[in-house]
Amino acid sequence: MTFDAALHHVTSGRPEREALSYLISARGDDAARLRRAACEVRERAVGPFVHLRGLIEFSNICERDCLYCGIRRDREVGRFSLADDVVVSLAREALARRYGAVVLQSGELRGGTFAGRVEKLTRMVKSLDPAPGITLSCGEQSPETFRRWREAGADRYLLRIETTNPELFRRIHCPKSIFEKRLQSLRDLRDAGYQVGTGVMIGLPGQTCDDLANDVLFFLENDVDMIGMGPFVPCSGTPMDSWDGVPDAAARLDFALNMISVTRLVMPDLNIAAATALDAISPDGRMQGIMAGANVLMPNLGPDGERRKYLLYDNKPVVRQDDDLMVSELNHMGLSPEWDSPGTPLHYLKRTSR
Ligand code: 5AD
């Protein structure tokens, strides 16, 4: 297969795994061409705009023990949970910075206390004027809890599948994380009326380009509205820090950017976030993500002290986003932020009007 043939194949009709896999493995000039093609498709499908969401990591307390994650239950790390009024003031800050939308993210807890707390936070944040778009990212929950939070005002939910290879999924999670349950949760979110986001980690030990191609096919088959995906970044003090078979950082960056581009080609009107993990392996990683076809940035709003405790992986940036710098970098690429907008994905608007 040639690069041109693969590109043509992927952009015209039903993409097949072989062509996707070929593009995902592109390096050098081919990778640069792939990114340009993705930017053209983004421009036509969603225009020269980037959605902003203020990311509020409100608690790092987690019941799960995922083998890659810096806030896994068994890793020793100072735990915190922000007070309600702190969360609300951060959401106000997002609005003052004209972001128009926030993401409330936390470790995963189950049970009534947590469900009640997130419901309350969602209501408080949604009652601000103007009401921000709200994304929740608080792990797998029961269908009832998902519905409760949706009724409280949450618009979107992010729940990564992490990898669609069930065997690899099992290897990187604790026994409590069950692949089929994750799939069911994604269906439950859709049934509850959310704009649904998922995503994967790229460059996991033993993961192949065929696996990643299957991930893209999964996004397509499930007709998701949003994607957040980034490179795997080994985290000290976690089991996977010492695993073999992780591609070097340059390769992980290339594959992650290629995944963004290929996903854009296959699903032109999707909201695709440039994940923070990109910044952990390259200083301008997230902007490279935008240049590869992403259209969402999620600047971290958390207070400094807590931000240092929400380290999912090594090298996670802890400095505050400088908005003027972000705007000038975007302008440089011919893009601009979509200010003051809750940022509903076009894909969702089309899907729900069908
Ligand atoms: N490297 C990259 N991403 C990670 N995440 C957690 N740990 C890591 C890591 N070591 C990602 C997972 C999770 C999201 C919140 O952070 O994909 O869904």
C-alpha cells in the first residue's frame, strides 16, 4: 500500500483496518502530509475554531487501581477533594476567562455520597450566569447515577475505553475494571442523553498499530461525539513504570498525533481534544495536537497545590495556562478560540436531529 492510496481509502467511504493502520504508523514526511490533510478536513467540517473547557480536577481520591495511573488507589500520594465553593469559584474563573465550558474530573468513587456530591456540584456550576457547558469525567457509574447527573445539568461525559483490545485492557487494569462493563457504561451514557466522549492511550506496552486502527473503527462504529486521547506516559511508583515494550517518546508522540489526524479524517465533525499528556512528552505537544487536527483545548484551572497532587503521569505540566500566549499560538495557525460558547459538538447536534 502507498501513502496516497491509504489516504484516499480512509477519506472515501468505509475505511478499512489495513489503511488506517498504515496511516497511524506514518513517520517523517508522510506524517506531516497526514496532519495537513486532517487540518483541511477540520477547516471544512468545523471551521477555524478551537473550543475551550476549563479543567477542574476536583478530587484525586480513587477506588480503582489501574496499573498505569498516578492516582491509583495503591500509590502513595497526598489525597485531596476541593471544597464546593472552591469548585464553583474555579468555574466562575473559567467563565471570566470566557471559556464557556468546564470539565469536572475526579478519581472514581461509587456510592450515594459521591453521587450526591457530584450532583450538587453540577447544579451549583450550572446555575452560574451564563450557564457553562459541563462535562463530567468521574468514571464508571450506574445508569441511575448517570441519569441523575444529566438531570442536574451535565451535558457531556468523558469515559475512555483506554484500549479496545480486550486482552490489553485486562493486562493494564485491576480485576475490578471489566472491559464489557466499560462498554456498557458508554451505552448507558448515550441512553441518558449525554454527548459522549471516549478515547484511548497510545503507545501502551504491546499495543500495535492494528490495535490503534481498531480503536478508530470503534469510535466510528459507536458514533461517539468527542474524543480525548494521548500518549501513554509511564508514571513512577506505578507497576507499568517498569514494563518493557513502550515505544520511545518520539514514536509515541508521532503515533498520538497520527491517531488525532486519522480520527479527524474518518469523523470530520467530531470534537477532538489535544490531551494534556501530549505536553508531558513535548513542550508544545498540545499545540502539535491542534496542528494534527484536534479542535478542543482543556486548560487546567485547579489551584496550584492540588494540581501537583493530580499527577496521572510523570512530567504532567503544573503551570497555569497563559491565555494570551494560547491565543497567539492559535492565531499563528490560522485558528481562534470560540469564546463564551458551551461548545456543543456539531456531531451531537447532527446525530440528535437525525
Ligand atoms: N499516561 C497517559 N495517560 C494516562 N491516564 C492515566 N494515567 C496515564 C498515564 N500514565 C489517562 C487515562 C485516563 C485519563 C484521565 O488519564 O486515559 O482515562
